[in-house]
Amino acid sequence: MTDPAIEINGLTKQFDDVTAVEGVDLTVESGEIFGFLGPNGAGKSTTINVLLDFVGPTRGTASMLGLDVSDGRKTLHNRIGVVPENYGLYDRLSGRRHVKLAAELKDADDDPDELLDRVGLSENDANRPAGEYSTGMSQRLALAMALVGSPELLILDEPTSGLDPNGARELRNIIRAENERGVTVFFSSHILEQVEAVADRVGIMNEGELVAVDSIDRLRQQLDTGAQVTLCVDREPDHNLGDIPNVRDVDVVDGTVRGTCLEPAAKLRFIDRVREVATVTDVRIEESSLEDLFASYTREDIGEDTGDSHAEPVVPGGVAQ
Amino acid sequence: MSVRTIARKDLADAGRSKMLWAVTVVVLLSTAGITGLLAAGSGMAAGEVFNFSFQLAVTMLPIVALILAKGAITAERESGSLRVLLSLPPSRRDIVFGKFLGRTALMLVATIVGGLATGLVVFTILGGTVGSLASFIGFLGLMSVAFVAIGVGISAGSASDSRATAVAVGVYMIMVVLWNLILTAIQYGAVELGLMASGSQPGWLQLIGLFPPNRAANAAYRATAQGQLFGTDPFASVWLPVLVLLAWLFVPVTAGYLRFRDAQIG
């Protein structure tokens, strides 16, 4: 497989006078877990709807597994598994019947019970009509249908909505297991932590445009807000701690010493330095949250604010500021 | 392959809808019931009773068929299950024609059961020939399927279920309730414009009279009763109204599919 799993070129989609997606270029390589991020209304779903041939593009092209999403649709849909956004189930049909339907339509010989078991639906659940399912169970069933026919590419649009934390973790395990089998996973979410936990790379959509595509680590480096290290001490040191390389905003309050560390080694230097002057009883480290990262790409008002002291870059060699 | 799978799915799903069956049973029982009362109390011959029931059925069955079919696509579009189907290999064509097949099967079962019940009532009370029952059920079945085709076509061409319902009711009003009036108006207008002599029945006017499936079925049933399979007058023969009915099977579904093919499922 040398074809990229997903290739989008210059995609623009207009609905009447609203431009939902504008000039999106995106390549997802085979074997990746790709997280597609953005707030609601950013154009994620429209992009996915084009990929699934639910809507036609106004301009641009899209292909998956080397096949045009519209011309190659039938072959393509045999080779992919999808949990679409706002999907519905057949209230009167059992969970098992749903998976069977997918298997028949995909000409696959999967055992429905095995798939249902994999997504955490019991045999008892499988016999019940889907109309009686909770949101979480429906989501599991939709995933089981997507896994029918051992797809090469999984497209999951907001797959964690409606899942409790436990269900979300199980979903991540399934995503990882499928990925180890060689499956490319493309999933969208407006919740960062879901993406952060599994994605190799992420793309961030905002107002119809793809504003960033990179690995989470690299994105975090770009943002560079550092980690907040809080040390509980037996007595507040009266030494000047402001000269530690790559540690900023050192503050002593209420029996704690706090500082923002711009790189991993700075955390250790900071801790060592404080221990020279006081006994540290506890350590708490908060990494720069991805929320901040996400917000920086999706909120317009943040552009000017990043000019404050928090935006100081890491200094190579660790020279103190 | 996909068409058949979707048809079977649709049968299993729609066939479990209690509302659908309740409406069907009420309509069919009332048809058979009224027929029974007539057969027992009116002193009419079996043939006349069948004629009367046929008139009753061609006004009742179209609305049953339309209600049964109008949600075929729109209900799935609104529930979101259409997005699941479209994520799987079946094309939009497979879905429309699969749905048409499924709803047709449902409607045929209802029509045949209702027709047999009516026939049984008439036979038990008055006796009669199996031949008359066959054309009774046959033409009602054909007409019912024509209205299923119209309903599925409407459903495929509508963006929402409420819109499909409105159009389906409109079609029923025009074709079943108001067609006589429309026909009279056309006739009157044509005479006024000098297109035809007052009191005459030109071919084109008769064709308009035959246009709705319910009227075509009625004409075909009457012609069969009179043994006019291929008579000199096409409007009094079986073949022309049957041709009209067959056209109804294909045209609305195809037109609906063409609209659905280009629809944005957002």
C-alpha cells in the first residue's frame, strides 16, 4: 500500500452563501492514527461528509486508498469502516441484526457476536432492539458495524460522544488494536484529551480552514508555554530563585514554590535548586495543557496576548533570562 | 445484491411498525366489513358487490400505500440511519430501489390479505367465481404498488419527512378526491376554448381520465369484467389502463431517485 489513506486537495465546500470548508489540503498516510480536531462548526463534518460522498465538493478533489471518493465509492466503501456523525439506528431491529446487515452489504463473513463482544455488548444486548439502547451502547454498536469486513481505513466522526470515560478508554484500546493490525484511523473530535491519547498526528480545523497539521508533541513545542512545577516546602525559602535557566515566574506562596519550566531539564534544575534551600515535601507538575494549544489555534482573540512573558522561547543552552 | 438486502432489512424493520399495521388492518377490515354488510343486506349479486368493494378499495388503498411509502427514505434521513447505509457499499440507487421493493412487498401482503378477506366474505354469503376474485385482487395489487411507487418517489425527492407527508396527502387529494372535478374543469375549459364539442369524449380527455392509478385500475377491472382484453376502444380495454399502471411503477421512483442522487446529505 503506497497510496495515502486520505488525500484532499484544495477542497472547498459552499452551501448557498456559507463557506463551510475552504481550500483544505490534507494527506493522511497509510497506517497513521490521525486526529481531526476543531470546535463544532469548524468544517470537520463537512470535510468528512465529502470524504463519504454525502455531499459533493464545490471545488477540489478527495480520494481515499487511491480511489476517488465519488467515482470509486462502491469499492471504497467495501474497504473502509465508518461511524458517521449523527448516525441513527433501526429502533426495531436488534443489535445483532444491525451487524448482520453491515456484513451482508459488505459481503463479509464476520461473526456478528464476536464483533459485538469486542465492542463490549453482551449477547443479551445483541438480542435487544436498538431502540432500547443507551447512547453509549448505540455508539458501541455503530463501532461494531464499522469494524465489519476488516476495513483498511476507519473513519470515526466524533466517536466518543455519548461514551462514559470507561467506554472512551475501551474505544481507544480498539483504535490502537486496529492500528496495530495495520488499519489507518481517522477520527474527529472536539474533545482534546480523546485525541491526545491516541493520535500520531492531528489536524486542527477552524472556521473552514485547516490551521495546523502536526504531531501533538511538535505542536506543543510550538506553543511553548512550559510546565508549571509546584513544590511544597517545609519552610518558605528567602533566597532569590529567579536566576535558574529556563525557569520563569518563580513565586513563593502559602508554603509552596512555583515556577514555569520551559524544558524538561529545567524542571530538575528547579527542584534541585529549591532542595538546596528547603526540604521539599511534595511535587506537582502540570504540563501545558492542550486546551491552551487548541485555544491558540481556534480563538481569534489570543493572537496579541501571546506577546506577554509566557511566550518566551526556550533558550538553547539554558541561558537565564 | 444490495437491493435485495436493503429490501429485506426494510421489510423486517417497517414490518415491525405497529402503527403501520394498525392503519392497514383498520382500513382493510373496514373494506371487508362494509362489503360483508352489503353482501348480507342489499340483495345485490356477487358481481355488483365486488364492483362496489372495488370502488371502496380504490379510494382507501391509495392513502394506505402512500402513508406506508412516504417515509421510506425521509424517515431514514431524519433518524440518521441513512448515513449508516450510505457509509456502507450500497449506492443511492440501491437504497431507493431496495426500499421500493420492501414497501411493495409489505403493501402486496396487506392488499392480498384484505382482498382475500373481502372475497371470502362475498363467497360465503353470495357465492361467486374465483376468476372475478383474481382480477379484483390483481388490479388492486397493481394499483397499490403504483401508489407505493409514487410514495417512495416522493420520499426520495423530499428533504424532510413532513414535506413528504404533505406532498403525499396532496397527491391523494388530487388523484383520488379531486380528479373528477379536475376532469370536469378541463372539459369545460376545452369546450370554452373551442378545442372540443360539448358532450364529446375525445381520446386525450379520456386519457386524462385514466391518468391516476386508481382510475386506471378501475377501468381495467371493469374492462376485465366485460371481457374486453383488447377491444376496439382502447379506453374500454384492459391493455391501455394496465399500460398506464405499469408506467406509474417506474416513472415516480426513477424521478425520485434522480433527485435523491444529487441530494446533499449534510
